[in-house]
Amino acid sequence: MQKKYTSAKKAADHTLSQEKIIDLLLEKARAGKVVVRLKGGDPFVFGRGGEESRALHDAGIPFEIIPGVTSAIGAAAYAGIPVTDRTAASSFAVVTGHEDPTKKESSIRWDKLATAVDTLVFLMGVHNLPLITKELMAHGRRADTPAALVRWGTKPIQETLVATVGDIAQKAAEQGFKAPAIFVVGDVVSLRPSMQWFDTKPLFGLRIAVTRTHAQAPALTRQLEDLGASCIEVPTIRIERPSDNYAALDTAIDKISAYDWLIFTSTNGVDAFFRRLSKKNLDSRALGRAKLAAIGSATAEALLTHGLTADVVPRAYCAEGLFEALSPHLRGGEKILIPRAKEARSFLPDTLRRHGASVDICEAYQTVGAEENKERLKKLLTDGKIDVVTVTSSSAVRHFLELTKDAGTALDDLTFACIGPITAQTCREQGLTHILTASTYTTKGLTDCIKDWRLEKR
């Protein structure tokens, strides 16, 4: 199978010149690679796709072109500005705001362009904004024409500045508005208040650190980003095999038919248990008569992936809630297996034993600090790029604080969003003060908690 080779560059960060990029495309293609030239927007809207495709053609190298969505349309749409509208604009033009510096004179016909179409969109024009607006007004565009700058369009850090052709250059300078941005001119800008949708999301602009493991983080990230948050996945814990190398869990599995109940307190426990079961060439049939309890809906769903339905799922997703839900099913003398993390609260096994059950606790996995993320996390904090930290377990809290112990005062203004009261209590015990606690102990409950807090702050 041929390897793919991707070439890309960022605005104002050109590690390779255009000429060297073309040379690289040719070199890798001639070496038999499948080359992907990835561009932002559309390759033929000031993307220099024409130069690259001509070079490939002249070299006799076959290529395909996949059109993209130009920022002239995409970024404007994310700002709630249509480039055309039946009530405001029947035509539009896309213009470069930064012509080839080697040209002797501008090829833009300002006398024709200024009033030729209803909507004008300039790309890469922030630096030349005073000149652009001057030329537009000098050639007939009214100074009170609505205008807008959209920076980092389509991203959670998007910024929009609305003004007029006459004053937008001054306002941009006063606010330190910088590239990359598009510049939109026309009556369509006045439609923004009725068409805003992206930057009005409840969590828009909020920078949230998701500290769950790499496997678990995406589900929470998706929920938060759907509400407009800018999420940074930076796990503070890593799941590893148990310290006894599965000795206790293997022993329990060897006598699995003796248990009346299997209690799972996390999806990690479910995953570890069934991986080990499979290692012994067994499947869910080996559980025999044992009934199943799951601490929450996510854990119950993990059991469903193995064709098993939990007999007990508490309303309150914590050890106290699980015992309350289990107690009507217990008569005394039950043999119970709890495969769980190395470090966990003793409440559930202790309480079950006081009620006459025989409880085996097996270390199914252990959580360790994600030391590989220490420097990255510290930099994010010291650069002030995090507003909220989500924590979904007490171990995540402790490892977060261990990884950031050298961050100084960077933690002082952080808000910690906790999945439930036990995690929140750990935050308080560690001296943290800005704490949110979800009333429903799920990722959706955590997301709703952050949303309600943000709306209340506004």
C-alpha cells in the first residue's frame, strides 16, 4: 500500500515557500507517494491551487482536485452574514486584500469594483484595511455602508467586528483586530442580528480543559463543542493494568460461577473485566446465575455491548446510591465481586459486609498520572488559555493538581466542573474554591451544569 504524504502551510507561518512546496509535491509524487495537498478553504480562491496544479500538469503527474468551501462564504455564514439575500444583495465578489507584492501596480479596478456588486468580500485584507476602505469610498462606496471583519471564522475563538466602511479601519486598530480575517462590505452585514447562530451558542468562547482519558474524552468534548465551547483534551490520568498483573481478577474469574452479584462501578471496570474474561477464552455465558449492578447509565451501556442488561442501576450514580438500590435485593450471605480501580472508596464494600454479604474486591486496573501532558498543561495554564476544568473522578482531581503543582497562581481563577458530589468534595479537600457540581452524574449532566452556570453568569 502506498503511503500518503501531506503538505500544508499556515498563514504567516510559512515553513516552506510556495516554490519549495511545489518542489516537494513533485519530489514525493515522483517517488511513488500518494500526495495530499491540504488547503484551508478552496484551493482556487486565492489558494494558489492553480500554480500547483499547473506544475503537476507540466511534469506529467496526474492529480485530482476536491473543491472546498472558501472562507469568503464559510466564515461569513458562521458570523450570520449571507453574501447574497433576496432583500439585500443579488451579487457578490471575492477580492484579494493582499496582492502579489512583486506586481508593479494593482490589478484591482477600484473604479469598477467599488459599486459593481452588492457584496464585497476581501480575503487577507486586515493589514491593508485603511487602503481598501479609502479606495472604496473614493470610488463611490458610501461611508455608511455596513461592514464587518470576521476573524478565525468557523472556530470557537471566532471574533466579529461590525462597523461601517467609513470607521471600521479605525475601530479595528483601536481593538487590535488582527489577521486572519475576512472583510465583508454590503447591506448583508445588517442582517447579522437576525441570522447569528454560531457565536450565540451558550458556551461560545468558553475554553474548557477535558481531563478524561484519551478514550473517554471525545464523548464529553462533542457535547461541550456542540454548545460552542472551545475544548482542549489534556488527560490527567492514564489507565494501566493492575499492580498485581491481574492475579486477583484471574482468581475471581476462575470461580466466577460462585458469585451471586457482580458490581461494576465504572466503564473501565467493565472493559478490564471482559478483556480478562476473553483472555481465558470465556464470554458472558460464564457469569451463570450472577446478577449485575452498574453504578450509572454509562456503565450499564458498557455492559450492553457484551449483551448484558444490568439488574440494578441506581438513580443517584454514586456508591451510596448503588447500595440503596441494591439493599432490597440482599438477604444476607450473598457472595459479591467488585472489579474496580486500585484506589477507590471503601464505602460500598464496607456497607455490604455490614449487611452480611461476602465481598471480594479485585483490582481490575489502576489510574496513574499522565506525566506526558505535564508541560503542555502547565503552559496552557500559565498562558491563560483555560477557563474551566472538567473532572469526572477524584483521581482526576488529584492527578491534575500533581501535574500542575508548579503552575503558581495560574489555578486561582479556574473553575472546576465536577461530575458529582464525591469529586466536588475532593476538590474542596484539595483547597479549590471555584467548583461546579452536576446534579445528574453523567457527562450530559456535567455539560448541562456548565451551560446553566454560563447562562447565569451572562
